[in-house]
Amino acid sequence: MKYKRSLLKLSGEALMGDNEFGLHSTRLQQYAEEVKKVVDMGAQVAIVIGGGNIFRGFSRIKEKTITINRIKGDYMGMLATVINGIAFQSYLENIGICTYIQTAIRMDEIAEPFGKDRAIHHLEKGRVVIFVAGLGNPYFTTDTAAVLRAIEIRADVLLKGTRVDGIYTTDPEKDKYAKKLKNISFDMAYHMGIRVMDQTAFILGNENDLPMIIFDINRKGNFKKVISGEEIGTMVSKKK
């Protein structure tokens, strides 16, 4: 096992499968089983989930008389991540994984308030920790929240689970000649304008020397392979 402690970033869209919005039970079950394989290895797993499957679902409702500003929209997105976190916790617990939710916005009846020492304690006890509500502040994405939480819990690596198997020179869904990059520096990712993670996340990762791996989470067994050290996806790291 190469990475003892990892933080897995999942987008909200990943949880909706083929649905237009909301949650897809088959996809949730699949991801829970992938996490279990890694936990059974003895690895420590923390998770950050986005909320785009719920918030963007609401945003499709056309209402000309109401305008939602950026700050209110960001808070709606934070609450969406809480819904996703509770759902994923249920699937993990159904297959025997002890799971705790920590939130950046206090809601004591639902989850623990975020505390890095408490989170590390849970991880060391073999529990999965799901971080929700982003950073508790507007204007910060869940990508940035994932990087910061990974740094705070001293994770060995941040893993971004996507529907593609890494970073390409161009969009592989639009360009059949796109070439996959196995390794890339944070500086290169920033200057190329890679959008698989936001720019603030890349800068924060670079400043704190946190390696990131972008990989296909939908292919069964990939999460375990990455944790084991197999060269899956694209590694983004500080240039030595």
C-alpha cells in the first residue's frame, strides 16, 4: 500500500449517474463498495463530496421573478453537500463501514463540527470521515475545500475521482487525438488552464506539496489500484 491516508474528492454529478439531477442508488452503492475495498486494506479514507447534482437540479427550474445571488447560491450548494454526505454515509454504513460526517457549518443534530484532530482520530480508528458544507464560506469551491482538508488531516495524497482516466492535452470527449498526460506539475496544470480542478486548488496543492491523482472512479477496482501505487490516471505534483 503506497498511500496510508488519502482524501477522495467526488463531484456531486458523479452521484447522479445517468439521472439529470439527484442521487443514483447504483452509483452510490458502487462507490461505497470501492471505498470498502480500500478500508479493508487498512488504508485511512476521508471524503469530500460536491453538491452539483442537487443545486444545479434546482437551478433548472425557471423562475423569472427570483434571482439568486452568488453568496446565497454558494450556501445552497453547501447544504446540498450535506444531503449527499448523509446519503453516502448511509450506503457506507449499510456495508459495515463506520462513518462520521464533519461539517463546516454547525448542525449538531446531523454532524460533528469540523475539527482536524477529531477527524484524524476517527481515521486512525479505521473510520471513514466525510467532510461536508465546503469551507463554510462562499466563493470557495469543494475542490479547494478538499485540498485544504487533505492538508489539515495530513493526507498522503488527494484523489479526484472523475469519469475520465486522467488529464489530457485537450478534451478527450471532443478530440480523438487528445493525449493523456501521466505526470504533470502544478505550474503546468495552472498555465494550461486545466479545469478538472479549480485554479485555487492547484495553487494550494503546490504551496503545500500535496500530490493529486486524477483518475476514473467509475472503473471498478481503480480506487484500490491507486492506493496500492499502480500508475492509474494522472499525477499532479510539485516540480522537484
